[in-house]
Amino acid sequence: MADGVNRFLGDSIGRTIIKLIVVCLIVGFVLAFFGFTPDNIVDTIRYYFLDLWYNGFQALGRVGDYLLLGAIIVVPVFIVLRLLSIRR
């Protein structure tokens, strides 16, 4: 059982938790630097769904914008990571 969990996590449970804590702290500092707060992020998500409810499916057009915005970053990073993993 532990071997399957370690294989899934990529490392031991303790080391994975420590890595996640460090990454969460770094991302938290960066988001705080840019003025984001947990309330701000939750309110943005809540207002998006309220806007979707009140304005109908017109707000779904933003999903395409979000998809393209994310793809600009995610797809090149994915390709680079896949190319780097082929060399191993």
C-alpha cells in the first residue's frame, strides 16, 4: 500500500507534504505581492457564477477567454516538459 502511495506522490508522504508547504508559501507570497487575498479569489469565483446566473450563457464566452489565456502558458510549458522528459 505504501509503495503505491509513494509511486503516486513521486516521493514519500512526508517529503511530499514538505514540498507542498514550501510551494504554497512561495505562491502565497507572490499572490500577496500582487494584492490577491483568499477572500478576493473566492469573491471573484462567486461573482462569476452569479454573473453567469443573472446574465445567462452570455458569460460563458469568458470561459473561452480564460481557456486561451491559460493555454498561452500551459501548452508551451507542457511541450517543454515533455521534450525534457524524452531525453531521460
